[in-house]
Amino acid sequence: MKKVYTCFCTDFIHDGHLNIIKEAQKYGEVIVGVLSDKAMIRFNKFPTISFEERFDLVKNIKGVSKVIVQEDIKYDKVVEEIKPDYVIHGDNWLTGPMKTIRDNVAELMEKTGGQIIDVPYTKNAGINLLDEKYELRRGMPEYRRKRLRELINLRDVVKTIEVHSGLTGLIAEKTIVENNGEIDQFDAMWISSLCDSTAKGKPDIELVDMTSRFRTISDVMEVTTKPIIFDGDTGGLIEHFVYTVRTLERMGVSAVIIEDKVGLKKNSLFGTEVKQTQDSIEHFCEKISTAKKVQITDDFMIIARIESLILEQGMEDALTRARAFVKAGADGIMIHSRKKDPAEILEFCDKFRSENKTTPIVVVPSSFNTITEAELASHGVNIVIYANQLTRSAFPAMEETAKDILKYHRAKEVDDRLMPIKQIISLIDQI
């Protein structure tokens, strides 16, 4: 009997899946792969149920003779081990980033003499309703909050990009690329005080109050599902910070990062050019430990940002603080530098990792932007935050457009560099 293979990456079974199984049965024995969580999050939605539950869903479908685990989005290992005569899939992989997966299968099947079957993608009101409920479920606080911890365990490095509005959140949520046969996307979102303040035309000195910043979180959360890391600046007074933690946790934010400074906040990239005061180790540890006590779940993370290298206090001071902050309950350490050479960042990571193998390390490669994610991961980094690139790319583009409209007294000259409004609207889900 000939073998027919398909792969599912879903939290629920709908008519489209059943249609593929029904079609597959016409050609032979049906074998279904369930994509692992690690592979699934490379290009698809983050699951809301466990892999075991997803596996059981497929196993209980009538007409499926065998279920296996597919560990990679590419089919090389599957084709080598199963040697299917047919690979069947919805025709949604004929275009877009998923086409690279189909191209991979086509190349493999050409070598084995097998065949691809493209089934028209099933669309109906029932499927649309299930998809909508699935999206809403993935955005619920109890699912979103724990996602960062899960990603740290699943990804070599958690790629995080700055967002400051619902629209930038959609860009972070929906941007998927294919490059050299690989598919990738951002894992998480960073709500930066700098970019949030800048979007409101305010200086980055903790002038924008928390109520306003929580509104930005809400705007982003309404249209996205990826985990959020919140820039908490210094955290403010200990008595205030505990309320911030309670609110963020209740909203479904995954983590807050606070820096060990006191007084009027100045952006770290000014370094010692402006007066900045580093908090004492004892007081900052008290802030961390007090906030950890008010947490309700184990999902939420408080990450300590160390400014010792920024303020030229030396490597040993940075390491001493890291040890103390972890002991006080910090769930991660962010180490920052404004040097173009990443050497001191890597030195810190290597020394910290030599004595602490598990506490997540966060870096923000704004100044030292030549280093790759893979290089950082090789030194023990878990989270990389692209902290302001969307804001910095948008401003010059908008300024140039404004200047040209003034110059030419019309909009025609700028039209060729504008995205069609229909394309922007397509980012926004219509109910």
C-alpha cells in the first residue's frame, strides 16, 4: 500500500484538516506528522495546548493510520525515514514564506520519485469562527504571560523587537521572512520607555506616567498575541513598583526590566556625559525581593538591568551586582554597553555563565550592532532586544515625505515610496 504523508501544526481540528485526510485516503495509507513546538514557533502561531494534547488530537482522527513527531519545518528527515509516495498539503503553501517549505518537499520528492498533492484550502464560516476564537484565546493573559519562559527553553535566542503602538505591534506579530531556505519571525515585543515617550513627543525621563504606558500595552495587546517585555525604567519607588508588577502580571505581560539607577532618569546611551546615579546594591535588591513577593503566578519575570559598564564602574562591579540581584530573586540579568565593540558584553556573559548556567541573560545590541544573534547565543545570551529600530526607521521616512510635500506643493513626488493604504489595512484583522 502506498504511503501518504501530511503534517499538522494546529491546536484544533477543523473541516480543512479533515478534508486533507479524506483526500489523502484516496491515495494510500495516511501518516500524519505533528510539528514540534520548537519547529512550530519558527513560522506559525504559538500553541495554547501542550504538544502531547496536539498529538492526541491528530491520533484520534478517523482515517489516520500512524502519527509521528516532525522535529523540523523542513521534510528531509521525514522523507528519508518514511519514504512517502505522496506528500499532501493545503495549497496555502504555494505562495508566501511557506513556499520555501514546498520547494524543499518538491526537491526531495523529485529525488525519490514521489509526488506532491496540493489541496484547495478550505474556507467556510465555521473555520473562520474557530480561527477567530483561537486568536482570541492565544491573546488571553494566562496564555501570553507564560510564553516568554517557554520561548527561552525552546529557542537558542529569543528575538525581540520594539513596538510602541498597535500598528507596530502588528508588524512584529505578522512579519515572517524566508531567507536562504529558512523561515523566521520575531518571538517577542519590547515596549520601550524611550520609544513610548518619543511617540508621544515627550523626553525619556519617566515623564510619561504608568497609566499612559499601560494604555500603550493595552493597544498592543488588543491586536497581538506574542509575549511582551516591558521597559520599567528604574521601577520608581519600591512602594510604586509593587503596584506596577501587579498590574503588568494581571494584564498578561511576560516580564519587566528595571535598571539599577536612581534619581532623574537619563538615557543610558549618554553614559557619563550626563549625571547618572547608580542605585546601591542593597536598595535595588530590596526592590526586586519586595516585588517578587507580590507576584501571583510563577510566569511573570522581573529582570535586573545592570548599568555598571555604561557608568564605567568596571566588570567586577557588574558581576557583583548580577550575583546579588539573582540572589534577591531576579529572574534574569540584562547587561548593557554603549561601546561599538561587544568585547565587554561578551566578557561579562562568559564570566557570569561560568558560575551561573541557568539565569537568562538579556542584551540590547544597539551600539554593538555588528554582532549576530548566533554569536551572542554562543556566549550564553538568551534574549536579544532590538530596542528602537522601528522608531528610528520611521522618523526619517516621515520627515522626508513631509519635506517633499512642502517642496512640491503636492503628494505625487512621494507616492512611489509610500505603501498602498490597502496593504496597511490588510495587516489589520477585519471582524
